[in-house]
Amino acid sequence: MLVLASASPRRRELLTQAGFEFQVIPSSVPEEHQAGEDAITFATRLAREKAQAIFDEQSGLDTPESPLLVLGADTVVVVDGDIMGKPVDAEDAARMLARLSGRTHQVITGVCLISRAGLEAAAEVTFVRMLKLSRAEIAAYVATGEPLDKAGGYAIQGRAARWIPRIQGCYFNVVGLPLSLVSILVEGMHRRLKHR
């Protein structure tokens, strides 16, 4: 049984789109950056902590016939080495968008899959180019409310799509979950469980 340790509707939609059968049990792990952590370390640590918390909580569901696999994920946006999570309010979203405007940034998603056979963690990095945005465009976009629960303050699959002329890497990573990486981890974990 696959469990997604995330409340993100986008991650749920992506897993469904890719044909996975899963349950959603959100983790309440605080998303706090630790001193000295780079973006990849930060994202993968949070993914691991989220997955571990739910695996520990739900371990009673693990059976030989239906092994428990818990997937944790965390997405951050990086510009000039600075890590951006979700904006705290509309003003913060506008500030993030102004920083991303006219530049290329990185979107990093850390993923972690845990079962009784062990733990696998990895990260996907995608480079995203954003057009130059006017203050009026930023204000109008923030007023829609779309940026408020998105890392970096924008949704590539939403209204912000018109400002993204190109990406280098996995599109689904920018939405919130690198599906091919997740598939590789799930397949590998099933093989490990069979050989236990």
C-alpha cells in the first residue's frame, strides 16, 4: 500500500495521473530550514522526516501481502542560492515573484520512500526561466490567491504558465512531484521487498 505523506492537491493529482493507487495521510512535520543546509539537503531532509513520521504512525498497516510504502516530498525554489518555500502572505508572494522576474531559477523537489525494506531518498532539479513581470502583473496575479500555497509564489500549471518560456528538466518536478523519479523509487522498493 502506497501512502502519500502530503496534503498537496497537486501531488495527489500527479500520482493519480501516473496511475498509482495510494492513500493520502498528510504529515505535520514543520518545514523549518536549518543553518548551513543547502537546498537539496533541506528538501530531502524534509521529505525523509515527513515519510518517516507517517511510516512510524501507520506501521500497523504493514503486512507481507500489502507492504506499507510511504512517500514524502518537499519542493523549494532557489534563486541566487536563497531558498524560497511557500509565501507567508500576499506581500511575501509579491516579493518572491519580483525576485524571480526576468531570471532563471531552480526548482528542487526532495522525495523519500520508506518501507520495512529501508529508505530511498533523492532530489530532482529543474531550471525555470521566467519573463520580466511588471508590478501590475505581479499585483494582479497575487490578488488571484493562486501563489499563496506554492513554493516560490507561482504555479507553472496555472496562470503563471504564460510567463514561463522554457524549462530545463522535469516539468512535473516544478508542479510538485517528479513522477519518473518517484516511479523508479517505487519499483526499486518493490524489488527490495520481494527479496527480503
